[in-house]
Amino acid sequence: MARIEFKDASAVVIIGSGAGGGTLAHELSRRGIKAVLLEAGKRQSLESFSQVPGEAFGQLTWLDARTQSGNWGVARDFPSLPVWHCKTVGGTTVHWTASCPRLQPWELRAKTTYGNPAGTSLVDWPISYEELEKYYVLAERRLGVTRRNGVPGLPASNNFKVMFAGAKKLGYKQVHTGHMAINPRPFDGRGFCIQQGFCVQGCKMGAKWSTLYTEIPRAEATGNLDLRIESTATRIEHGADGRVNAVVYRDTQGREQRQSARLVCVAGNAIETARLLLLSASSKFPQGLANSNDQVGRNYCHHITGFVWGIFNKPVYSWRGATLAGVVEDEVLNDPSRGFAGGYRMELLALDLPTFATVGLPYGWGRDFASIIENYRNISGMFINGEDMPRSENRITLNSKIKNAYGLPVANVHVDEHANDQALRKHAQGQMSKMYEAIGARRVILGPTPPATHNLCTARMSTDPREGVTNAWGQTHDIKNLFISDGSALSTPGAANPTLTIVALALRQAEYISQQMKARTI
Amino acid sequence: MPSPVRYGDTLCDQLPSAGCFARMSVIGLELPRRAVGVKTMNELVTLNRRELIKTTTGMLTGLVVAGSPLALLARGRAWAVDLTALTSSEGTTLMAVARTICPHDKLEDAAYALVIQAIDSDASKEENTRKMIQEGIASLQLGFAASSENDRVETLKKMESSAFFQAMRQKTVQGLYATPMAYAYFGYEGEAFSKGGYLLRGFNNLRWLPEVPLQDSGPMPISA
């Protein structure tokens, strides 16, 4: 691993080591570019992952204070935890469930396809599907995604058998064990899936792709990467020319450090990425960095999500097996006759017992609440992953009333659902209920929307600088040597779990950065 | 007699979520940090009965249920959980509140006692929490614990928006289902890595629905 001097102004500084930052770190360092990778969390390993759900949650989750507002269910049901992502080396690729669908061509033209419904701030992507597809293929090869490039699918779990049977009764055609970044057989130095059902707690087999044990150690092996753990970025600085030139952060001991930079790539997950740009306000950029058009933090998207549970007369043992290895894709289409724009996936899901009781069920107590849990063995689960509509007012802001340990304002997450979001959710819950009822469910329970795990679009790519924060390469419209390298840069969310798209964009961005550095334009 | 350390180690080896025991220390007993919070009465007595009485305020006790995860470890037939901020009577009332919030008739008391111990631990660390809990208990009618379930439900419904009820609901739901007793009772098997996952232990043993064709699933990586 490299040791890069604080004053070395030739380094690229990457903030965040997840799907975007971790991949970018590898891609730049293997091209001979020196990079400092700042990660706020600690470094875990296959050996150190806790398999006690409560402990694992504490080990991996970003738990710094945040506030929230708006009419979405999360504000009511999980007031202190609006979003659920990671603070650890590898970022959210440590706890993700590894579902890797692609965005659809029409989803990249969301504004055109949906006819720009009132009360939305939709844009079309500045990238064509044909362009993105090249990088999807590269990303799928790298992650070893199932049902792509000759990699077989994962075998069907009990929970998936229930989903499959219900989906077939309803006439659905595109039903399978998913495009998963989970090895069905050993690949790329990673183990194979032994169906533990502990994807979210960190896969102790390493069967699930994570930058923690792929991209990051490989980047370190190049000798060009300086990974600094427990290092929280607090401000990005710039020179008189308006170009960024350093990142200020707190190190393991809480001391302030300042790392000079030739360019800066922000990949702190959509909440912290927006917050850091806003926290970096200066006299030259009083609204924050890359924010001359007041777009930073706006258009926050998180997918329409929610649990649907079916209680059956016979056991399912849903917790045995890869957590999300199953999907129905027939509703990923834009069919206005359903009463809403955009599509949704129905994804397999199981929760461990303590998480099922605390996160999976709607608020309740007493006999009825307890009677659901009494049936835990006989419960099958699914999850909605639908496209939500961007709104200008759904946004990340700084809440100056509440300060973190370093005296800095925390992020506030504001979400008011659009009528389209609610119609989509209702349709999805209806179809999923029908699936379970068609195969004899005794009862169907519509669970809450959990804290958001897909945090997107808060520094989005746009053709018109007035409608977003970056160009088609994640390079900010305002500052040439400042890049956005995580899900914040997605123009719209589509109905696809976002990690594969984030990796594809990071691969593409790495090429661009390296070309531009060679050409000395940045 | 085995030392408390070995006792804790045995527990951690046997139970996937032994962490929930280990988190609860027995205040006043000079035990190594990994020692567990639920001990059989025999051991509490033998280890340091005098010290225990001096520093605890209350205690919850019960009988070890045959077949319970606790029975694997207990040498005696009774268990005891000590309380430091709350009295035995307050603990008993909270047990009744927890059982009204999450009523599982056949789930043993020891699981609920661990929830109460966690609440007691919060109350002993934070004066505001202790006050809130004790005032909440005082606001329940006399004899709450002994009253009928209908009466208990009616009482709690009226105070559903109170900080006391909200805290009790949260702590009960969070704590109860994380106990080894709940894992065993609800059939949840938990951590699987140490046993080779569920690949050869029933992840696909459901037979009451048709099998999924290979084209929509995938081959087994290894066979039994």
C-alpha cells in the first residue's frame, strides 16, 4: 500500500470505499494513478463479520445522527434512521443483497417516456443505453453476475419456490433466481454461496461481491493506493481558480488533517455526498460546491419499497438461503393503463427473526402482532423495488439545529411522496397479495417501508447544467476536477437495484478521468 | 466446578445469539467480562451471594423450562436475573407489560426477564430513563400484573402515546426476539456459517409446491 504525503498535490482523493469509490480506486490505481481513499468506517473481514443480527447492524451501519421530514412512512416508522447504509471499508457493498438488474433503455429516457408528470423533476439521462450497456457487460463480468456470460443461476430456495408458484399462477413469465453478484460456484478468489441467509450481516464465504475483498485489496496491491480508515471528510477546499485542491478530514484520533489533491471524487452515498458538498460552502461558492444551480441534494430518490408477507399452513423456513435470490420482472415496464408511470420489480426477501419483528412488520402490539410472529416458520416474503418520481423538494439539506461530534450540521432527509409513488406501491402490493393468495396464503401482511437502502440522484447527471450537478461522466458542471462517483450521480432511479449501475458508471468514469489526466485537461 | 469463563465460552459455542446473554453483566459479581447475566440459582448462591445482595435492588426469578436453551446450560432448576435500578416488584410489573405487548403464552419467562434486565440496565445508566420507567409503572393501576389480559390491554391502550409505553414496546420487540429462547421457540435457526450454511440443511426442502425448473433456478454447487 502506498503512503502519500499530505502535501502531495498529484494525488486523486476518493471519499468513500463502496461500490463507486472502491471500484474507482481500483481502476485508477491499476492505471498507475496515485489515489488516497478516505473511508469513515473501520475495516472488517470475513472472519470479523458478526452473525448476531443486532451486533452486525452496529458493526456495519452508518449511525451518525440524521433528521428527516415529509410524509413518507419512514419518517413515522423509523424516525431516527431515515436511511440504512454502511460505514465500513467496502461501504454498502458489505451489507447489500447483491441483486444486479440493469436499467432498461426506456428508463434512461424517463422524462420523455413518462411525459413529464406534474410535480416531478424528471430528466433524461445524458447517456444512451447503448453506451451504458458496454459498461454493464464489463461490470457483470467483474462481479460474476448470475445468468450472464454463462454463469449459472443460484438454486431455488424454499422462499423462492413459494414466489415462483404464486407468480406462475398469475401468469408471470419473467421469474427466476435473479441476476445476482453471488457466486453459484467459486470464482475470482471468492467462495460459493452456501445459502446462509446472512447476506446483510456480511457474507462470511465472500460469495457475494464486495469491494472490501475484491477491488480494494487489488488496488492496494498496485502500490498506488493509500487507504485511510476511520477518516471522515468534513470539507473540500478550492483555490482562487475555483478548482478543488484539498480534502479536510478527521482521522482515527479525531485530529483534523488536510490532504492535497489534484482532483476529488465524492462517493459517500447520496446523503453524505450531498452533505459534504453543502458543508464545503465558501465565499466563492456560498451555496456549497457544484451548487451554482441549486441542484445539490435535490431530486433525492430512494425507490418505492415495502415488505409483503404471506402466512401459509405449512413451513417455508424463509431465512434459509440467499436473502434476495428471486425476482419477478414482468412489471418492469411503463404501462400507463396501470394508473402510474414507471415499473417495479418484485424481489424475494427474508428477514432474520429479530429484524422481522423490528423492521418487517407494521407498527403493532398485542395478540394480533404476536400471532404473526408465532407463524414465523410458515411465512414467505417479498419486497417491492419500484421507480420513484424525483421531486425538487425531496432533498438533503443541512440541519443546523443538530450538530455532530465535530460541530457540523447533520443531514436532514425530506421526502413527500408523489401520487405516482403511492399508486405504484398500491399496485405492487395488490399483485404480490394475489400471488400469495393464489397458492393458499392464510393471510397476507403489508409491511412498512423500511429505512431507505437505495439512496440516489442527489447530485445527478444532466445534459442541461440547470437541471443537475454533473455531466455524463460524473464531472461536476461547475468544477472540472470535482467528480461524483456514487449513486448520487444517477439521473433517475429506474426500477433496478442500483449497485450494478454504480459500478458500470465508475468503470466508465475511471476511463474518462485517466484520459483527461493524460491530456492534462484536469 | 467450572469457572465462569468456561461457562460463558460454552454458552457462546452452543448458541448462535449468545451475545444477548453476554451483554448483560451481573453487577456486583466479580466475574470476567465474558461471564453471562443469567445464572442458575445454585451458581448465584455459590458464587457470591453476599456481594449480590449488597449491590442489587431487585431480582427476577423463575424455573428453567425443560428443552429451553437455558436448560442446556443450567445446572440447577431455577434462574435469576438481577436488577440494579428497579425493585423486584417493579420488575414483575414490567414483565406483565412486556407479556401484554408481545403475548406468547408458551414462551418462557426467562426470555421476558432478559428484556426487563436490558431496560433495568438503561435505567441504571440514565437518570431520566429510570424516572420515566418508574413513573410509568406508578401510573399503572395497582395489581396490574395480576389483572386479566383484557384489563392490561385496556390500560396500555390508553397510554399508547406515552414515552413509557413507546419505550416498553420498542425494548420488548427489539429484545425479546433476539433471545436464544425466542430463536428456539419460533424455530429460527440463526447463524449458519459454522454449520456449512443451509445448502445441505434444508434451504430447498419445501415439498408442498412444485419444484422450480432448472432454467429458472440453477444447479446445486455440491451434492450431499
